[in-house]
Amino acid sequence: MSIEVLVPNLPESISDATLINWHKHKGDFVNKNENLVDLETDKVVLEVTAPESGVLTQIFKDNGAIVTSGEILALLDLENTQDIQISSSEKKSSDALMQINEDIPLSPSVRRLIHENALDPSIIKGSGKSGRLTKTDVIEHLSKQQLSNGNIQITTQVKTTEPTISTETTPLATNIRPEQRVAMTRLRVKVAERLLQAQQNAAMLTTFNEVNMQNVIDLRNQYKSRFEQKHQVKLGFMSFFVKASIEALKRFPAINASIDGTDIIYHGYYDMGIAVSTPRGLIVPVLHDADQLDFAGIEKSISNFGEKTKTGTLTYEDLKGGTFTITNGGVFGSMLSTPILNPPQCAILGMHAIKDRPVVENGQIVIRPIMYLALSYDHRLVDGREAVQFLVTIKECLESPAHLLLNI
């Protein structure tokens, strides 16, 4: 008896997916719930697992194919599988280099790198939670391999070259000008579309302000050890900015709204998007109902997103929705920027690097840790006065953290 392996039901906003990597070949035995193939959407990578144990008798879609919900990907034969299972196991054990150890949990992106580069995951040290292998670990391993191979080639070239007498220095580099053409990932294509959509369909402006981070830093330094000991998560700056943004959104509800045609949708909830840079491109996990989370809940959610980003296990639900977005370019050293809107949201807050700067307090020049803030907004919905007052509210909340703690 044969059963069909189907494309799972894709989320409502996703029309199709790209088949990026088969992990099994025709004739292979597969166990129930073993990952067969990875599908990439414009948001996440989905794993399609075997519905039952059996032999993969037919594959209908090749790598790179565009598929939709319910399409047939392959056929599994459930009869006479015992002998084939033994044969398949022996075959896999004879090819140790290409084997992907099923005892090692791998995300789709990591598994894809391992497969494409014929690596043994057991020899790569993982830096993720509980020693889990991350995409960064594999990329660093490949870089070290390439560097090692490059050194060997250079050494061989120097040893085999006949010595010459010359007063001029001959450069080691040649006139090779390498190029590589690769297709955009689905995520990169979607990011490009949304950025163009934001610039073409919104009257986007940016307003700036600066915030003295001294009180937040002092409060964090005073309680971070006790906070981490009690909640098992570090106290960062992002939770302060999330709390301050929610307070400002409550005072200026138009900034938590969105435009739908000629209608304005005012959202009575606060789903905060936290922009994260990944090797595949920019993604924005969402803290749903962030106003109902305390500082520990926010930090735990952000930490969880970070772990999922490293392992490639973010789900569509993690990325769904969002009424306001915060992006932190400061982690890369950015001093000032104009963040682009995340449609259909009408505003986005940009954080930047904290730097000691001379400021005037009570007629005296003092050194304070200052961060520049940027708020980009859709002027069709948000007036300049509201945008400026919104940013001032965030500034006040951060410079007097008691506002956030006491809800005043």
C-alpha cells in the first residue's frame, strides 16, 4: 500500500512555497516523523515529515520547485519495508561523511548546509542551547576549512615556484575577478517587496530625539543579578523600550493603528514586533499582547526568539501580526538611521548605540550615556505633532523609569 506525502496547509497569507532540499532519495527507507524535505516560504522554513514509516518510491517535485498547499510531493510504500530498512541502514553506515546523525537535532537551515557541504555534524562544536548546532557554527566551520585549504595552496605555490632574481616585488594576487550569481531566497524577495511597498505607498517621515540612558543603566546594574537569579533570564534594555513604547502607544492610539483602503483600523491590543537580522535576511518576531507581559516575560520571549532564530525554528505564528515595530541598529554600532516602515504598520522605532556625550545639566557640562532615537511614521495617518510627542513620551519614560514601574 502506498500513501501520499503532501504539502501541508500553508498559512492564509502565504500562497506558495519553494522546495529547497530533499533529505531522502528515491528508494530510501524513512521512519515515521522523519524529515523528508524543507519548504521555504517568505517567512519561515517548513519541515515536511513522513506520515508513516516506509520506502520512498516516487518523488514528484525537484529542488527549486514552487508548490502549493495539498500538492503531492512523493509516495511512500508501506509494504515489505523490513528488508529494505536493514539494507538502507547498512548503506548509510558505509557513507559516514554524508551521513547526518539523526541523534543530533538540526534545524532545516543547518541540515541544508550540512547536506550541501557533505559535513559530519558530530565533529562541529555547537554553541546553541544544550550544545545545539546553529547555522553560525556550520558557517564558521566552513570558513575555517576554506582558510586552511587556501593556506595549503599558497604554501604549495611558493615551494614549487622556481626562484628568480628581481628587484621588483611581484604581487601574489592574479587578475582573477570572481563573480557568483545566486537566486534570492524567498525571504529576501519578500523583504525587498515590502520595503518598496513602504516607500511607494506611504508618506514616510522620520523624527528624532535623544535620551539620557543613565537612570536605566543604573537601575539595570543595581538589579540585574537578582533579576537573572529569580527569572533565569538576563535583564536587557529592550524590555525597557518595549514598556516605554506601549505607554506611548496608549497615549497616542493613532500610532498603533493601520490604514486599510480608506479606513483606519485602531488596534485595541499591543503586538510588538522586534526586528532581528539573520543570515537569510531581516525577520520580525512578534510579542503578542506585550502589554500583559512584565519585564521578565518580555525578556524571556525575546531570548526565546533569539534561540529560535539561531536554530531556524521560528514558526509562522511567531511572525504573524504586529501593530508596532522596534529595531535596534545599535547592536551593529549604528549612530543614527531612518528605519523603514513595516507595512501595514504606520510607525517604527529605531534604537541606536549608546555613547558617552557632553550634555548640559543645571548649567554644567557633564558626560552622560546618550542614545539617539528615530521614529519613522506614515504622515497620512500620524501628524507631526503626535509623532514628536510620542517620541518625547518614550524619552520621559526611559529617563524616569519609575513611570514604567509605577504605571504613572
